[in-house]
Amino acid sequence: SQKIEQNSEALNIQEGKTATLTCNYTNYSPAYLQWYRQDPGRGPVFLLLIRENEKEKRKERLKVTFDTTLKQSLFHITASQPADSATYLCALGRDSSYKLIFGSGTRLLVRP
Amino acid sequence: DAGITQSPRHKVTETGTPVTLRCHQTENHRYMYWYRQDPGHGLRLIHYSYGVKDTDKGEVSDGYSVSRSKTEDFLLTLESATSSQTSVYFCAITGEPTSGGYTFGSGTRLTVV
């Protein structure tokens, strides 16, 4: 069955550094991949979508890469701030389906 | 979240009782979803809808049913609640599932005792 893996351990970094989160998947061929941010007690919030024919996508301080050969997406936050501390979820989808499959998320802690 | 409301926000119920959670949207989106979120499992899809009276099962649909009689409302029913259904339930909506992100509600924390 399809599997999405995100680091279960929290990523702890210093303010101002670049945070890099990883999303790996197996037994799946997604047409697109999405990243979400989730704060405690809140629902996830959509950040970025990248399609399989796109290698990289940027939005302000965020950058996402998508390597279908490695079956991996990297999510970067440059010049990180304490306000970036949250759990980040990746999700995969296909054009033939109405559904998203989510990873369990990685918690990011940015120290002042 | 703007355009999507879940009710109730919190509920405690007893094993064996029926429970209905409501998701209401004002965005006129076609697609609506129910997920549950548990530690170590992430978000798992229970049921989803792609139109009025059009629903389908997700990966963890056993013990749950849904109904969508109008565009704006998507109801999730636990026919006979069990302790394994203690979870946080999220509703999500989208107008275009393959090119746009989902908008999630604030969640319902359900405890079955």
C-alpha cells in the first residue's frame, strides 16, 4: 500500500537559518504534492502545491522541490522565524482521484 | 476558518451511542471531506463527497456513515460510537481537488468513554 514518510522527530533550528523538511513516498505515483502548516488545536492550512512536471516552486520564504525519481519532496523555509514553529504536513494526490493522502507531519521548532 | 464551520467543537459521548458531526460551508465548493487525526497516524480519510448525494469511502470508513443532502452541509455519523473512534475530526473543502489546496475546519474533538 502507499506510504508517505515524514520525519517523526522534531526539527529544532536557530532563528535565521533555513529549515528543510523531507517528504518521502513509496508505492504511489502522485500527479501533485501539497504542503500544509498546522498549529496546535487548529486545522491544517494550505501553503503550496507542486505538480509532477515542476521541479521547484517558491512563495515568499518558502520553497518546495519535487523529485519523482527519488520519490521525494523537500520543503524549505529560509530566514526562519519563531512564528514558523508548527507542524508541517505533506499530501499527495492524483488527477484521477478526488482524494489527498497525508503524511503524519514534522514538527518544526525555531529558537529565538 | 473562513467559509467552513464544524460543530460541535468538543463532544464527550458514551460507548454505543450514535453521534453526528456537522460540517457547514459557505463557499459553494463541490468537494467535501471528513478526516480523522490521531497521534502517529496523521490525517486519514474517512469519507468524501463530490456533489450532493454523491459520496464515497476513504481508507478508514468502517463504523462511519455520511450524508450530503445539500451543497453546504456534510454530516458524519458514528452509528454506535466506540473508544477507538476517540479522535479529532476535521472537515475539509475544495473547489478543485487537483489544482487547489483544501480549506480545513477547526476540528471536532470527540471523546468516547
